[in-house]
Amino acid sequence: MKNFYITTTLPYVNADPHIGFALEIVQADAIARYQRMLGNDVIFNTGTDEHGLKIHRKAEEQGIPTQEYVDGYAATFGKLKDSLNLSYTNFTRTTDPHHKVAAQEFWKRCEANGDIYKKEYQVKYCVGCELEKTDSELVDDKCPIHPTYEIEMISEENYFFKFSAYQEKLLKLYEQEGFIVPQHRQHEIKAFVERGLQDFSISRLKEKMPWGVPVPGDGAQVMYVWFDALVNYISTLGWPGSATAAPGRPATFETLWGTVEHPNGVQVAGKDNLRQQTAMWQAMLLSAQLPPSKQIFIHGFITAEGKKMSKSVGNVVAPYDVVEKYGTDAVRYFLLGGLPSYDDGDWSETRFEDFYTAHLANGVGNLTSRVLTMVEKYADGVIPEKEKCWFPEQIESFWDLFGMELNNFNFEGALHSLSKRLVNELDYYITQQKPWEKAKVGEDISGLLYQLAEGLRHIALALLPIIPASAEKILTSLGIDVASLESLEIESAWARLKPGTKVVKGDMLFPRLEK
């Protein structure tokens, strides 16, 4: 047993949640749930990023105080917990008093290390990214990520962070295999750092941008949004004071975030956050003399029928809407198994419905119904006597592969292996053995039914981190008390299902979609 810490980025609260962030938080949730199944104490952090010029302007446009504006959006993002059945333990808002104190303490440590200085500068700036932009990053004088925003020129005296001083240390960090997943993102950021780093601004004049954390010792400046927001990954752990741990388990900041020799922080972020999470934040941690992250997973974007999602185009997919139409587990399963884990993926209702029909309605749902129906019909609705399992090696190899894929954040690969190695194999076994024909001629099929029920149990266990509500229904149908499952220990011995246990078929898990 060990402490395991995972965090998403904090979404910027200038718009309602979109399906791209739903992807990120469901991915992190699956990892958190899997780690709990292994018996680890998990701290899972998410929250909202609530400072910056873009937010301040949005509040002004609506004619309301900025705090009232961010309070409303924080509540909207908080509702994702129920909508997507999330298991996060911490919800950090960057307007929280403790976070502000932590951000200021972090600033002081970087300053004490000689990495913060003040200078006059002029730069092109994308309000959408809240980042400075070079000419090479612009397309037709527009930010390619936020083409609807005008590039602004900022000319003022601000504080800067000595990013350029950390080129070699960052490159040393990137020598660790698997520090950034997938590998091509690690190559991408390494190439960026090798080209040379420019110091970046970490403050704004308060008179121009009043909505931010005050710079320690300089009331005329507030912290730049990225410098403030990134600190949430450790402020949520109680840093620089006492740590936050699972109930009943003593923990320190070192056991949760880790040490330089044994870092523990796992981060999940989108590819538009690559530079901030894997270079800027790591350099800031080094400056504050804190351990780097242990690992950072970078996922791709979700397009809508081949096009980038945009409010102006009107093709933004809202997670609340699709959950209402299809259900939480259907959405979770598609996000994890129906999209590429390492690259961009496309959302369309047709693609979603085809995937649902193939893998849930005709796959897991149909198999569950077949197995439970046969136990009900041929074994009087109870788990029959067991016999030697028919595919122990396949079960063991499945769990090895499934665990490896999840440890590599390859959710698509994990669900492909579940479908191919267990769901399809059980379906094939039923077709091959024809238990209904054997029962018709009086042959004893109790052992066969036990094997099918045990195979279904393994499928349900694998689905617990993916579609927890449906997985729990399957386990409950098999007479397993889900609340008593303390951890998942993969064993070759099939001793979990008790003969004589009452089986309850229940309602159809995944009804077929109406055309």
C-alpha cells in the first residue's frame, strides 16, 4: 500500500465545461479508481483556474463582480462530479485563501533562489492562451489555438522568471524514459527546450489587470495567471504546511508529492498545456527546490466531425447534454475506449452510437444478459458448483496487459484487450459449447456455467475503473457485495464466486438505441 497522487489541470472558468475537459477528468478518474483497486490511498485533485485577464474581462462584460462570476463557474464545473461519476478527493479553486498563500510562498522561494527579476518589455500576447507569442507561433498574425482573439501588444514593467537558467536541468529530466507519455510528446518538448528558452513574464500591473494574487512586497503587481495556477498541484496537498491525506492514514507533503529521488506527482493535461506542464512548471519546481513531477500524461484534442470545436461555429459538445441523452457510463466508455489515447480523436453522434452498439449493447450488455439468463434457467438462479477453469492463462495474461496499458495511460488499448481477450472469448465459448443443447439432453453443465459466471466477474472487475456504476451492477447480479471489495488482487485461483450464491438478472444494462 502506498500513497498515490494524480491531478488534472484546472480548467479556466471563462466558459462552460466542454467534452475535451470531460475526456481529461474521466481519464484521471479511471487511473485513480484503478490505483484504489490495487489497494493504494489515492489523492485525486481537480478544480478551477479563476484568475487572469480573460476572466476579468468576461465578468466586466456581464456587469457582475469577478468573484461572483468565478463562483458561478466553479459550481458548474463542480457538478461534473455527479454527471460523470467522478471520484476526486480534492477540488482546488485558485481563489481559495490557502492557495493564494501557497502561491505567494512559492514566489518568495523562487525569488530567494535568484530566479525572479523585474524589467521593461514589449511582447505579443494571446489573451485566450494567457501566453506570450513569438511571430513563428502565429498564423496570419493570429494564435492558431484562439484565432477569434486579437493578438495584443503588452508594453510595461513586469517581473520575469529565469526560465533560460533551467535548459540543461530540464533536458536532464527528459532523459527519464516515460517521464512524459506518450513518447512523441517528450520528444516534442525536448526539441523545444533544446532550441533555447526565453525568460517569461510572471506578473501584470494591477491597474491594468486587478484580478490576481498580489505579488509579495509589490502591491502594484499581481501574479501572472500561469505562475499562480500551477502551484495548485501542491497547494492542494497543504503545502507549505501540513499535507492532506486519506482518512486514517498519516501523510506528509513528501509522501504525497514525493522527494527528488522518488517523485510521486502524476499529472494529466491536454497537448495545449505541454509547455506549461512539462517545462515551465518543472523549472518553477526546480527553482523553489521542490521535487519535479513523477510523470505527465498528455492527451490530444477532440474534434467534432473532423472540425475543431468552436463556439462561433456552434459545434462545441457539452458533456452534460450527451450524458443526459446516453447516460454516464456510455459517455465514459466512449471517451476512454472510442478515442485515441495519445492523439486527437473525433466526436460524432454516429460514431458514438456505433461504438455504443458494438461494445456495450452487443458486447458487455448482451454477454451479461446471456450468462445471467443461463444461470437463472439452468442452475435455478444460483452460482453452481465450480470446476477447473478453462482459460486461467488467458485471464492472467489479460490482467498483465490490462494493467500495463492503464499504467501507460493507453485507455483505448486497455479496453481493446478487454473486448478481445475476455468479452469476445466468452461469447465464442458460449457459441462453441452450446450449453442449451447440452442441458436439453440432460448433460451436467454446472461447471460450464460456473466458468462463464467467473469470466463475467473478471470483466466486471476490469470495468470498475472504466464504467463503475455498470460494473457494480454486474457484480451485484453475481451476488458479490461491492462494498466489501477492499482491493483487487489478480489470482489464478478462482475462489471469489461462492457456489449457492443467489444470482439476480436485473434490467438490461445497455438498451439498444432507437433509430
